[in-house]
Amino acid sequence: MRCLVLAAGYATRLSPLTDNFPKPLLEVGGKPILDWLVEDIASGGKVDGFVVVTNHKFASIFEDWAAGRPEDITVLDDGTSTNETRLGAVRDIMFAVEALSLDEDLLVIAGDNLLDFSLDAFIDYSLGKGTSCVMRYFEPSAARLRKCGVLEIDDDGLILGMEEKPSEPKSHWCCPPFYYYTREDAALIPEAIASGCGTDAPGSLVSWLSAKSPVHAMEMPGRRFDIGSLESYNAVRKYFGKPKNR
């Protein structure tokens, strides 16, 4: 299994911090955001290596970061240089699969989110189900639901439907940007894009795939922190910078 880190965005809402520096490498709790994720995943011993897909603007910064890490990390430059020319998350996944001829299960994660629990539980859940899987959390706010991928599920966690940023959400289950794709389902990505699957939001692939193959959703056992603004970044730094029993 390989872990694919999506890190090709430009984080314009975090300007000026991200004008010339990638959001996943901003400091939280004394180390880069991405260190928290990589260290947690590597400690489980189930991932053979990491692939960070980034853009041309930030590629050299990620390469310097990867050179200082003990894990097997490959940095891929998707060739884009501006927010307007970005490939989008789903095309970046396909780019990595094709560039490295990946033919294995994939753990796909956003490089700019933090969790207060280990992803090892999600990996175990996915291996136990034997299908592609996502996580889910209960979101009471209708306004927030309209900005998320919203899931419909059955009693066993099987996804019955998913919609990105729905005007009328059909449930309160949100899907954060952490995904497990089986080798067989990862091979379907070119077909998904060719058939009109959205390519900007990573959840669009789940929406397409869940209509073709069984995809299960595990309820998150803790909190997820989405760093999308200066305010949320400062809040996360405060949370992870204080002593806590996590």
C-alpha cells in the first residue's frame, strides 16, 4: 500500500503565509502539518512509502522537506504554477498513478488537515472491509453541509450515494479528505475522468466510484481540523501547542 498526499493547492486564503510557502509545511505544535500525518501513518507499519503530489511552485520546498525525513517519500511536480492552472485533486491522483505506474492499494490524504486520532484505525477498517473506504463525521450545520461531500449510508456503512456541496443535503454525514482505494478501484480513475467525474474536489471520485463499486464509510473516532483560513490556522496552532491527553 502506498500513501498519496495531495499537496498541489495554493492556499490563497492563507495569504501572505502561503504566497511562497506550501500550507502542508506550515508549523503546528513545533513541526510541519505534514509531519503529524506522515509520522502517524508510518508508525502503523502498513504503508510501504509516501508520494507527495505538489505543484511546480512548491516542489523544491517539498523535496528539501522530504530529504530530511526518514520515510520513503517521493515528491512529484504536477507542472502547474498558479491556482488558475491547477489540475485538481482527482487529476493529481491520476497523474501520480500514471507517473509512477502505481498498481497497489492507495491511501489518499489531504496534506493540510490534522486529526487528533490515529489513521491506523481507518486503515484497519478498510483492510477489514476489503473495499474502497472513506471516513465520515456528523455535521449538524446545514450551511457547512453545503460546503462538503455529503454521504448517504446504510446500517453497515455502505455508501448509497454521495454529493459534493449539495444545495439540499440528504444527510448529516460529511466526508473528510481521507480515502482508501483498492488497487482495482484505483485503476478506474481514468474511466471516471473520461466519463465526466468532477476533478477539483477529491470527493468527486468517491461519488462516481460508489455508483460502480462498494465503498464503505467509517465514523471518525475523533476530531478533524481543516486549516482553511488564518483564523483556523491560529486556532489549530493553539490546540496542538497546549498540553493535552490525546
